[in-house]
Amino acid sequence: MTSAVSIRDMSVIYDEFAALDHVSLEVTQGESFGIVGESGSGKSTLLRAIAGLASFSQGQLTVDGRSYSGSRRDQEFYRTVQMVFQDPYGSLHPRQTVDRLLLEPLVIHGFTDIETRIHRALDEVGLGAGFRFRYSHQLSGGQRQRIAIARALILEPKILLLDEPTSALDASIQAEILNLLEQARRDRNLTFVMVSHDLGVISHMCERLAVMKSGKVVETVARDALESRSFSADYTRQLLMASEGFRRD
């Protein structure tokens, strides 16, 4: 299988604190790969290091066959990789219309078929042209996240980085957004790298997952291991029990 994202011994240090401590993992093309762990485990830092939003001081990163270091990324990288953030209220500029939010990446990357791409992007996320000239404060949380997904997809990337894309949404909306993402992955043959604290979401969306604790990868397992409890690390078992909640005997 061809590798989409390859990480070797990646470390991210903040004031002598190792947010990532020699992390290695491999994501194959077309795969949906999950990253789970408790708060502070380093999972979002790992996603931000891939995207160039956090600089790694040690290790190697290869994306779609090209190597990157530190926080430097070129234009070609952002044609290949896009990110959807956790907070749909903070990730969209409040003074820009939906049209402007979708137009900006197209202009930056030199696309000329702007009208076609904007209409297609809105249709793909189930909103339509009626939302084109609204501001983000006129949209619900679910609609904002749909716009964030449209903005990520409009450049036709190969890889989507998803940082808890549904955790800020009502439970009734979460399934709609997850189904939208899964449909986009099938239609476009996308590779997903998805961070979540919710093992239920990861088991629904991902074929494999890495379990993180204290900036390290504890183990990497297939989705089936969540059902069969085939873990090598006690921490993974504890994480699964915590995600299932408290149950009386």
C-alpha cells in the first residue's frame, strides 16, 4: 500500500515540555485513520504538526511522497492537505460572507472556474446557493461546520485532517456531519486523519487508530480490536471503559 502520511520519531517541544515525544505512524492512501487519547495526550498537537501549525524539532514527515520539516509548508502542500477544525464558531472569519470564505482559497491557488467550484462545494455539503452571501453569525453550528468542510474540499485535496470535527455540535447534528464526511471520502477517495476523544466516532469512521498518552503512541490497532478488546496496552482498555461511561452491575 502507498503511504499518504508517514511520521518518524516526531517531537514537538514547548519550553522543555515534550508535547510529542518521538511519535511514529503510517497512514496509507485512501485510509481513514483515527487518533484517540485523553485531553493533553498530544493528539491535536500531532495533527497541527502535520499541518505546519506547530513546528516539530525532531523527526521526519512525508506527505504524499514529499518531505517536510519544522513548520514550513509550500503551496503544493495545501493543495494536497486541508484541515477541518474543532470549533466551527472560531474557524470562520465573522466579517466575511460564505462566498468570500470559499473564494479566498481559490484565488490564492489560482483557480479560474470559481463559480462552478463554489456552487459544487455548497451542493456537496447540502447547503445550496441560498447560503452563499450569508455571514457566519447567521448560520447554526452545523451549518458553519458544513461551510468549513466545503472550504476544505473546494481545492480538491487528497488528505483531510479532522480535529474533533463534531465535538462542538449537538448530538443530533453530529451524525449528519460524520455521514457527510464519509460520503465525501468515498466520492473523492480521500485519506482521513481524524482526532477524537470519542471512541464511538472513531470506530464508526476509521479502519485503524493510534492510541496516544503523554505525547507518545501507546499502540496502533485495527477497528475490530475495539469490539474484540484485543489490546496490548492496559491504557487502551481503560480508555475504552471510560468512553463507555459508568454502568452499574
